[in-house]
Amino acid sequence: MEKTHIISEQIFRTALREAAPDEAVQGEMQRIRALYRDGGFRRLVTVGFGKAAPVMAGALEESLGDLVDAGLVITKYGHALTPVPGRIKIFEAGHPVPDSNGLRATEELLRLVRAADGRTLIVTLISGGGSALLVAPQDGISLADKQRTTSLLLNAGADIGELNTVRKHLSRVKGGRLAEAAFPATVVSLILSDVIGDRLDVIASGPTAADPTTFGEALGIFERYRLSEAVPPPVMELLRRGDRGDIPETPKAGSPFLDRVENIIVGSNRQALEAAARSAQELGFTVEILSAELTGEAREVGRQLARQALAAASSKAGNAGHCLLAGGETTVTVRGQGKGGRNMELALAFAIEIEGQPGITLLSAGTDGTDGPTEAAGAIVDGGTVARAREKGLAPREYLDNNDSYTFFNRCGGLLVTGATGTNVMDLQIVLIE
């Protein structure tokens, strides 16, 4: 393995440690304990959902111990890294497309929340992936309808905000409706952000936050992507009924259901980027953080990053290496039949753009350890990636055109496999220029 590949992975893993949700949760436990004591509560319940939910729950129970009366968290298959002792149950379910396990777990979570009264403190642990894992369709909408709708939007290249606007209006728990179900209990949500701008209404579809979006906006998203005819008819009918006012909107700012809710961001992509920057500096690199809000079509972002790297390489003077950092979440419009993820597609486009250019390396990976429907977190490429692929008889552009980046890197080399990391603060791109 190239030395710069090893260094880029070292920087990435340092960033992951900084984004570890257990320490973030433990940092809030003293005030939670004081709130429970001073507020005269009789019960403390915790619920959670997302890829980091088990780690967050373990940290909460370790800190609060016997104060916890009951709890339940839902995470993605393979992400229950650490057994949570005591009273907190862990369920695993489907992501990014919801499944029947998520449906059953959410119904049990709702029973737990609805049993709360005004003397109950509910600590909600929210992290990325929660939108798919916390699944309770509105009456008249089946799980199959939600699965089909989610898949259509993902394949069309809808971003997380658009996807969640639709999800919130098909759900009994998203868009502030979990807080509505918990009322009159007091709710404190500890949130690990996996969205651009750390918007409370977007993270996990904002189950305990006011929802500024509407049924009409959800309908507009289907029109924008020309999906109105492909979406299951019950979904379109529900949204149209909501747009006419036949179904109540999600809770908005000022709703009494949100009066007893506090939402706290405990971790974000920016923290991971700053940790990566410190790590690179300690290794002797000059560092530039390009953006913590990287969005757009993955292959186009990859080409843009490559052009920035080439420009930096041509202007660099002196002996110090240079490190460009970015974070965010791109999208992929699926047109081919291949297998991949946004980070691998970005990396492949980057590799094609810098073909033959020595001294440039890119790592692009998801901080949760997964990229698309694969076991890889992303990929690492350099100026020699394309040449190595051609020596193996591979045509890089054909793989890119077929959205088949995983197969490309699996055959050529360059996959980054970390396993589930226990955190989720979007993606990181690390460019090293020797």
C-alpha cells in the first residue's frame, strides 16, 4: 500500500475518534441527572434510533445507571457493536430502505413513549439513519409503499432534505410527531448530526423538532423528479388529502406539543473535519478545509475536487505536503446497473480526472463505515489508479457510467473497509498532495 494511502486512512480514523458519540453523550449526562432531580420526575425513559444509537445508549446507561427505568433503540443491521447492559433493548432493522423489523421495533417504541406522563423524562438519542429505522406509516400506507417510494427517490438522486420532506408526511413519528406522541412528557433529544447545516428538522426527519415543510412541498418533489406516475397510488392520495387540509399537518413552530422538548446537537461533521485538520498538521501538512457542506452529484463533485487538487499541486512550493479537506453528503443519480456508493463514485471520477498525475491521493468515505449497499466505507485513489486498472483489463469510464464503482475497486484495489464505526456524521474527503 502506498504511504499516502496509509496516512490518509490514519487521518480518517483520527476524525472518527473525535466524532465518537459515547463521549458526546457522556458530556451531557451531568445536566440530565440534574434535570431529573430538580424537575421532580418519577421515571426516566430513553429511546433512540440511528446507526450510532447503541453506542449512545451504552454511554447513557453507563452514566445514569439505575435512573433508567426502560429504554429501546433501533439501529442498522450490523451496527449493534456493543451490548447495552440493563434495561435498554436493541433492535436491528433495514437501512436505507425500511423493513418489517423497523416497523415492529417502532411500534414497541411508540408504546413506550405513549405510556409516559407529565412526570416522565424521555431522553431521545438521534443519529443518522434514523429516518429509515424509525418507521411507522400513516394509516392507508403500507410498508411496501414506503419502501417503493424511498427507493424511487434514492435512485432519482433526491437529496436528504427532499427525501425527508416526503418521509415526514407519510409517517406517524417523523416531523415532530414523536414529540406529539410523547406529550405531556418532557423530552431531551441528544443529536448526532449527519446533515448539511445541522438542521434539526432534517436529521432523522426531525421526530422531535418543528417541521417547516408541507404536504404540498412533498408533492412538488415527486413532480420535480417526474415520479408522480411511478409512486404507489396510496402515497399520492395521502399527500393530496394532506394538501387539501383533510389530514392535519406535522407540528410547526409554536406547537404546544413541542413546549416540553429540548433538542441538543452533540456531534457533527465540522468536529470531524477539525480533528482531521489537526491530525494532518501534526503529520507535517499544511491544511485547507474546503467545505463542511459538500453536496451535489458525486461524480461532478469528484471532478471538481480533482481540479482543485491539480491546481494546488501546480502552485505548491516548498517541502511541506498539502492537505485539502471536505465534508458533506453527495448524491448519485442511478442510471446504470452496477453496485456502488456515493463515496466510491466520487473517488472513481476523481481518479479519472487526475490520471497520470503523481503525488495526489484522495480518500472519500462515510463516517459510519458504509457506502451504498456494500461493506466498504469508500475508496482511496491516486494518480496511478487508472493505469493499474487498465493493466487488469478494466475500463474505468465504463464502470463509472454503469454506477459500478464498487466492482471497479474490488477488482482494481482501493476499497476502504472499516466495518461499522459507531458514529455517523456524513462523509469525509481527504486529499493529500505530496
